[in-house]
Amino acid sequence: MLLEIVSLTKVYSDGTVALKDITYSYNYLGKQLLFVGTNGAGKTTLLRILGGQLYPTSGRVHLLGIDVLDNFEKLRKRIAFLPQDIRPFLYALTPKMYIVSYLMIRGYSYIDANIIANRVLEEFDLKNFAEKSIYTLSGGLAKRTFIAMILAAEEADVYILDEPYTNLDPYSRILLWSKLRRLCRSGASVIMASHFLESFGEYVDEVVVLHRGRIVASGNPQSLLSDVVRGKRTKIVVKSADSALIGYVKRICRGCEVVQIEDAIIIYSDEHSDDVIYELGKRGYRVDVLPVNLSDIVVKLVTKGIGRNGDASS
């Protein structure tokens, strides 16, 4: 079993409840498990607990069948953890120095660490920056360096990555996605939190949606999307809306589902999309028509929907 969480709760000293009695398990190894949710959902707290950086208030966590809280030393060499807020601790070091130092801390010889460092620098297209001070690199290149450093730990069975795609340009995201796919094919597992569900969520094996410290849904991303949006393939986004417009949309599109986010609404519709777009255009509303994607899992589950017939839904 990859992960088992039982009645996990975390309350910080200021009273903030980050996780609320969550229970979850995932059996399969060699897969990518993705935790998603809005800011403050509890993703980082959960990954810090899995990575041995934080103790929960109550509950148990097992990773690879090992109790994370009582037997973390047995896990230390089997996991590699990328924190969300990772920063350079010595600006004079180069990307290669960071990778070699990290591997040597994990027990690699200097020779082996250098061989692996050269390989991952190549994989992440960092060879031209390998000997430059990390201080001179852009934020994106520094982030790519730290990702390469963590993923260089070849003996790890589980890579725990908190927001790995943040601050990466599209090219860097593809490099990371490709590396994670290779790691999983070799038998390693990946547990991560990310906001980039729409870009790479379809390539993960399991999505877990967190909201206000609780798990509100989990499953295969495409199946979960189909269930959440009830088979709809199109969404109409109105960026400046009011309650009167919501009522109007309900009248002209009885089969639509409407989600309100601040002063914007998202209308999920297929059958009546053209009619809705036409009517909104006549009234001067500017609309965007977009295909439904995996980000709508979070939108639908963590915001208040108006429902098919005006009933509140989530």
C-alpha cells in the first residue's frame, strides 16, 4: 500500500484547523497521486506530515506500510521531499554543487553523486547553468534546479512534491512531467500537491480534492470530472454578473448548472449553449466559451453551485 491516512487532524498553535479528521488510502505503487484544492485547503500541511517535517495533532499516517510518526527513520532514505517554500541556503553554490551535496548527504559517494548530477542536469536542460552561482539564476531556473536535486535521489521509492509546477515555464513543466513519468515507469511513486490540474492532471492516476481541511472527493481524474460536471463538455464564463442574471439563466436554460465565484458565473451546458450565448450577447454580456477541463473538478466541488433547478449544490 502506498498511503494510508486514518483520522488525521492538524490544529496549529494559533487555533487554525488545517486538517479535519481525514481518512484515505491508496494501494497502488508506481503511480502519481495528486492532492488539489484552493489555497488553505490543507495540501501543504498534509505533505509536510508525509515528509516528516510536521507532527499532526491526532491520527495516523502510513507510507509504504511504515508508520510515518513512529518509524520515520525507516522511511528517511525511501522518500525524497520537495517543500513548497524551498529556497537557496547558500547563494554562492552552483546547481551542480547543490545536487552533489544533497546526494552525498543521502549517502552517495562523491564520484556517484557527480555522475548522477551530470545526468539530471542534462535531463532538466541545466547543463549551461551547472557552474553558475544560483544567485545569478532566474526564479524559474532556481526552482528547476531544486526539482532536479530532489529527483536525483534514485534510491527513493516515493517522491513527495509540494507545488512542483509553480514558477515553472511551460517548457520546464514538460521536462518535469516527463521525468515523473519515467520515475513511475521504473516503479517509484509520486505524491504531490499542485494547482496545475488542468495542464497535467490528466496524466496522474488519482486526484484527491481537499477543501477546508477535508477530503471532498477522490478518484481517477477523467471519471471524477465526468461525475462532477455530470457529463457536460462546455462552460460559459461571464465575468461580470449579478443575482438577476443567475435567475435569468435559470429560466432560459433549465438543464444548465451555474456556479458563482464573486461577481463571475460559470454556466455548464451542452444542449442549450448556443441559445444561452445568444441571449447573453443580446443583453450586452461578454462571455467566454471554453471546454470543460480538470480544473472544473475543484471549481464545482469547492464553490456553491446554483444547481439544475436553482437548488444549492456543491
